[in-house]
Amino acid sequence: MVLQQRGKDLHDFQIQYIKGVGPKRAKLFNRLGIKSVKDALYYLPYRYEDRSSIRKISNISYGSSETVSGKVTSAEVINLPGRNLKIFELVINDGSGLLKARWFNQPFMKKNLRAGDEVLLYGTVKRNSYWGIGFEMDNPEYEIIDDDISSVHMNRIVPVYRVTSGLSVRQVRSVIFNITNTCIKDIIDPVPEEIFKRNALPALTESLYNVHFPDTSANINLLNRGASDFHRRLSFDELFMFELGLAVIKKGSVLEKGTAFKPEGRLLRRLPDLLPFRLTAAQERVFNEIINDMKKPHPMNRLIQGDVGCGKTVIALMAMLVAVECGYQSALMAPTEILAEQHYINIYRLIEDLGLKICLLTGSKKDRPIDRIASGEFDIIAGTHALIQEGVIFKNLGLVVIDEQHRFGVMQRALLRKKALNPDVLVMTATPIPRTLSLTLYGDLDYSIIDEMPPDRRPIKTLLFKSTRKEHIYSIIKEEIKKGRQAYVVYPIIEESEKTDLRSAIVGKNAFEKVFPEFRIGLLHGRMKAQEREQIMASFKQGEIDILVSTTVIEVGVDVPNATLMIIIHAERFGLSQLHQLRGRIGRGTYESYCILIAYEPYGEEARSRLDIMVKSNDGFQIAEEDLNIRGPGEFFGTRQSGMPDLKIANIARDAKLLNVARKEAFALIDKDPELKGLPVLRKSLETFWKGKMELFKTG
Ligand code: ADP
Ligand code: MG
């Protein structure tokens, strides 16, 4: 059967036709995401077990993870009636000693394991809970050793796979073993040999074989970390495909025709009189990079990265003025309504004097000025996702600015770009993305960084308080407000609920009103009407509200320089980048600013380290790296949400160096052969990898 399939793409060869699978079991394999033979080859073990030398029970120690093997001497379900608990207990004997294994509330285990069976158990060794001596494992992984004393499951470094009920590790291992021995030769390596050789990586077939069935001499620690040479080769391939796609997208937009703006500076020249500050050197430099792009006859695709408060907005405004002066509309897209509203208000004030018109387009706004946008009445259109919806048509969109890009993905960028014929695109983001990640997320963009804060800034002081220090916290607030400053108080939720015991903004606001009858207190949250929110933000900005009690709706972008106090209630509940963004709301003027983190005990280790980093560091880059360390890349930034292909094997934190190599190779290759005409197999793999995410090649 396998022979008949030769030459066919393994991607199309269904797992069901592999010996030992069949239609029924194929369904179980499908549940693991394995549909084809190729899927199976790329279904990597999540750990490895060295069964070339299994330890004797007499030699194992408490607290460590061990594999033991022996004969089952007793197997029974024990009922603990009072506690409604059923325990399945097993004792094994390996000749050197006894070990007890227990499974809780899984009485059906009785069917799987019986006295007389030879078994392998893997788990953490505990002290026997009744006697305090003797060995025990709770819910260990198990495998029955059957008669077939094959070399697949024993006497080697054995792969362990995640399974689903009805399918045992042993079955999966056997099937994959079978595939590696029959089909692996049919794999065609899409990556040019010179590329992996140059980077000292092994061949693909060799790598696929060895990640499943490594040599006994292999380093098991490297294997378990997914860092063996063979793993590295597979990670490389994935990163290479990822970066190739980015390179193609980038090359494509470089080759495309765009608008060559020819500003003479009529509007820009008037801006300095309207701004209360001078640009920093970094802002000047970045603006020059932008204007150079805008003058070119190809579309701009540039990312501006800079920590919260470094002054990205004014740079965006300057770029928009260039477009407007040349007779084009500009769109500014923000991730939240509050931020869009704020951009609208700020820009409105500045450009009114220049005789320009701006409008706001958000989801919750009733009067949507769609017709007037289409007729070209507005020069600048600020808004949220609403901007990329169908039905929004621009007269002549020349520049698209996307603020706080880390909330949007490639897809949304592409949608907004489609609203015009190749407009220039500028995306802005505050730092909390480590450099390694930004290479993948923004790898198709040119890159500018504002690495300097305006000169008048003083570092924010961050203090951590226990929730019990209320009086002290109140006195700090009182003092700041008496000095004429303003404060934010941020809560994790809007309203108290039965599901959590978290404090809420609404209850918080009432409490603050009681404590500070002499101050003006405002409330802001996502469930309020857009108009109401605009009003509250405007009066906070005017200084008509002293304390703004809010949820995280103010997380990004909000800018009120007179606010010097940020109090975060339940700080233990927030993520690092969120805390950093929230803190970025203060320290925006010349006054000394304080961020007060209020933590409710008890909280875990992870929360503790997040709070510690916040107190220690003001540097967005450093915080982002630490965040990546604590949470790992998957959670840190689900690539899914960004519209990028998923990385299944590579891990951006672990494989950062490999990512850089892959990126260099990919970009060099696309430079030489932009449509991969000379490498049809690679081109096909690339299209499969990016499928549904992005049209990579316009033709074919
Ligand atoms: P972010 O980069 O986080 O978006 P903003 O653009 O909101 O930061 O700018 C933060 C604050 O700094 C704003 O009040 C802005 O007016 C001010 N600002 C921007 N550039 C300068 C500068 N060169 N000197 C002083 N203040 C500046
Ligand atoms: Mg901003």
C-alpha cells in the first residue's frame, strides 16, 4: 500500500491507510490533529524516557520523577465512603522493592491494569501517605509491557506522546514507528541543501527520524528541551517558512507602485507654533525616515516602536499633515474607542487652526459620517475597527496610521490597506514586545525606533502596598490632589459579581466619594455610552475631575500630563505589559509621578515576580523580556490572534538565534528569487504553510 503511494505528497496520504490504523482509529488520530502521514511525522513527542536503563525501585528517591517497571501484585478500587472518593490502587514489585500507584476517581482504571501485568510507571515519587515510608506515585503515566519485546517501546530512549482517550501512547508510538520506517524516504526536503548545510543543520529525513526515535547515545536533556540538532532543524524549517512569507510580503510591497508624496511643507512649518514643546532628536530622526518613505513611489510600510510616553502621536500627526497637504486623506486607527476619541479630540484642537477637518468613526457612535468621508470632506479620519468595515469608503486615502499595533494583526493591517490603492502605512506600538518577537510579528515592515524620552520627564516611582494599608494610601492621594494634581484609580472589573471576590470600579467610586467628599470623582468604563465617555475624558483632561476611577479602558494611549498618580487595585491580577501600559498613563508631564500597586493577598509566585519587576524597572524593553520569560511565548503573544501562521515546533524564546538565522536566509533567498521560480517544492510548502493567512503570490 505504501509503495502505491510513492511519489504522492505525504500530505495527501491519509493516516487511515497506515497499517494498524483503519477508519475507526483514524478518527482518534484526527482528534490529535493527525490527518495525514505527514501530520504524524510532525507530531512530536512532548517528552522522552530513557528505557535503556530503568532504575530499580530500591534506587529511586523521594521527590524525583522516575520510570520504574515491574509486575502488578495487586490492583483494586478502594471506596472512601464518607468522602465520596474512589481510589484505584496498584502495587508493583520489580524484585528490588514495592511501589504503590494511586489514581483518584478513575475506577475504570481497573479495566486497564490487572494483577500479573508487567507495567511501566512514570511519575513523581512520594512517601507513602499512610506509613510515611515506602514509595508511592499519584496518577502516574503507565504503559503495559506486552509479549512483544520489540525494540520500539523498550531498551531505548522512548518517545512519549500526548494521547486521547481510546488511544494509548503505545499505539501512537507503534504507528509512528511504522511510518518512520516506511514513508520517511518519501519526504522531499523543500529547503535548499546549501542553506541547512551552511547552518550546520542535519537533513530533514534524518531529523524526522531522530526526533521520534533517537539514538541511545543522544542527550536526553537536549531532547526533552526540544533543543537537539534534529529538533533545531525542524524549528528552523518552521521559522524559515515564517520568515520567507514575510519576505515575500515585504518584497511585494516594495515592488508595488504607491504614491510619491511631494510636500513643500506648508502645513508642517506651522506646527511648531502650535506645539508646546520641541521634538527630541529621536523624534526628528524617525520623522525623517518616514518622510523619505513617503516621497518614494512605493508604498511605505513602517513600524515605529517606542516606549509609552516617548511621543509617537505627534510623529503620526506630522506624517498625516504631509499627506493632507498633498491632497490625500489620512486614517488613524486605534484599538479602543477611548483612545480613538482622545486622538480625535487632541488632533481636532491642533488642526482647527490650520483649517483642516477631522472626524471620528467608532462602532458605538450613532452619527457615522460615512457619506462625508466618501465625499472627501474630512482630511483626517480617526477611529477604531469601524474604519475597516465594509461600507466605509474613502475618497482618496493616502496614509494609514495604526496606533498600538500590538492589538491588531497583519490581517487588519491588510484590510485597512485595501481601502485604497496601496496607501502608505505607518504602524506604531509601545514597546512591550521583545525584539525577538517583533521580528516575527512585524517582520514585513521597516523599522524605526524612538529610543529617547522627552527631556522633561522624571522616572515614575513605583510602590507596592498591601491592601491593608488603606489609610496610608488615602493620605498619599490627598496630598497629590491638594497640590493640584490628578489621579487614576484602576479596578479589574466594572461591577461586583458572585463569581469573583474582586473589588470593582463602581463600588470603588462610591467608597472614594465617602472618603474624599471634598474632591471631584469621575467614573469611566467600557459599558458607558461613547458620548458619556468622551465627556468624562474631556473633563478629566480639563482638570474638572480630581480622581478618575476606571477599568482598564484607559490602558493604552490616554494622555493627561497633569495626572501624576496611578493606583492599581488588585495589581496582582494584571499582566506585566498591562501594568506597564497603565503606568504609562502618568509621568507624562514635568511633575514627579507615582504608581501605587495594591495587591490583595494571597497571591502566587508568578504574581509576586511580576510585581517585583514593576517596582524595579521602568524600561519597557526589559519588562517585555521578563514577561516573555515568565509566561512563555505562546501566552505572551498568541500568534493566532495576530493573524500569523502558528508556530507548532519552534519556540521564539528558546530559538531566538535560530530565528535570526532563518530570517537572514529567507530574506536573502527572496532577494535573489522573489517568486521562488527556481524552487517549486519550497514554493508549494510555503503556500501551504501560509494558507488562509495571506495571499503570498499574486499569480499562480
Ligand atoms: P506615546 O508614544 O505613548 O503614544 P504620546 O504621543 O501620547 O506618547 O506622548 C506623550 C506625551 O508627551 C504627550 O503629552 C505629548 O504631547 C508629549 N510629548 C511628545 N513629544 C514631546 C517632546 N518632544 N517634548 C515634550 N513632550 C512631548
Ligand atoms: Mg500612543
